[in-house]
Amino acid sequence: MQLNGRPTIPSHEVIILMKNRSRPIDETLDSGTRQVVLRVAERLMQASIDEIVSYADLNEVAECDIRTTDRWIVLQAIKQTNRTHGAVFANERKVGYRRLSSEVGVKYAGERGLKRVRSAAHNGREVLENAVGHANDLSPSQQRNANQRLAVFGLVDHLTKAKIVKTMPDEPPEKEDSMAALRKALGV
């Protein structure tokens, strides 16, 4: 069945897609939608290193507006290209997606992941602190449990700070002779 020259999705499948719109799962996609994601992934893989794939180009390939309601299509395509080829893309605001080189992509993915983890830990700690601060009927075990979680959030927040996460030196550190002092004392 087609409408305006484009294939349509049966109404029962549209309902399933709308329920899962924020985070579609491959099993819930019909073959037409899966083909759109694969076409967008293919276009992303055609990009050379440091090339920007524009939103207009992605809209043309997907045959829909990927900047608004159908943004999940591009996100699924980026996830697919990363799983299959290890390609990393960075969003260029109001332009499109830039394909990153391996070295830059590894650094970008690591920094972005740490930033997201730190943000989640920080927000979780704030919400828990507010909840504990306003709760006056917690049992001692619940208070202990909340304090343990606050400590975990604090540790994750601290450990993911940029100044704590430092890069390793290119050369491995020299191994220290742990027996040197004993040898010296024995005169060996």
C-alpha cells in the first residue's frame, strides 16, 4: 500500500512504533522502517574521515525530517555503524554529523561517556539528597542504605572528573627493584 508514492505502514504497526518512539528496538521495526535505518547507516558509512553528513542529505536518504520526530532513525543508524564498523560520529550543531578518525573517535567516545556518567551520578545524588533531607520517617536501615548510595554517587562523581582521569604515559613506568634495600643491607 502506498501514499504519495511512499510505502505506508499498517495502522497496527504504527501504534507499536509510536509506543516505542523514544527508543525503538529492532524487533519492533517493520521491514520498511528497518530499511530506512539501514539506508541512513549506509550513507553515514560512505562519509570519509572528517566529512560532515548534512541534515539535508540525511533527510533526503531517510525521506523524512530527521531533525524532529524521526531523530531516532539517525541515532539507530549511528549505533548500527558503531557496532558493525566501530565508526564514531560527532554532532555538528545545526549542520549534521561529522565522522571522526579512529584516534579522535576513541577520545570523543571516552570523554562523552565519562561526562554522561558524571552527570547521571551528580543528578542522582542531588535527587537522593533532597529526598533524604525532606524525609522524616526513615528507619535506621533506610538511612544507612541512602547514605551508602550517596557515598557511591559521590565517588563516581569524583572519579569521573577530568583532573582525576589522566592519560597514561606513552612509556610504561620503570619497574622498581623491591629487593634492592635487602641486598644492600646484606651486602650482596
